[in-house]
Amino acid sequence: MLTEENAPAGFTVDDENPETGAAALTMPFRPGGDTIDTTAFVDALAITGGDDVGGYTTWAALFETPEAANDAFELVATEHDSPDG
């Protein structure tokens, strides 16, 4: 997890106000786009931060099965047009 202690110099981290649950699950998606199947969804965490160059979000989601996690990963990767997500 990104924290003030492990962030690069000059990087501000908002780890006091993380998004969790379904709100965090939807963070990497554009409004009106595809959504992740939440049938096997357990929880998610998103923490924002940034510097004078731009803003960043660290994001993680937990699913009950590897298959559900892989499906979610594939969807996130597709949304961002990158096989590496």
C-alpha cells in the first residue's frame, strides 16, 4: 500500500481517506463504461496521491476465486488499452 513513508520525495499521499468496497472497485473505470462482475467480489482499496507532475491512484481488489480476479484484471486492462493494465 502506498503511504507517506514509502512514497517518492515530493509525493503527497491521501492515505487518511482511502476508498474501499464498491466505491474503490469502480475507480479505474470511466463513467458509463463496462463494470466488473461483483458476484465473487470481496473488497477493494484505492489510495490517491500526486506531485507537481500529476495524480496517481494505487488500486487493489480481492475476489473469491482466481478466475474472477483474472476476469476483473482483463477488464481493467482492456479499459486502459494495455495488456499490463
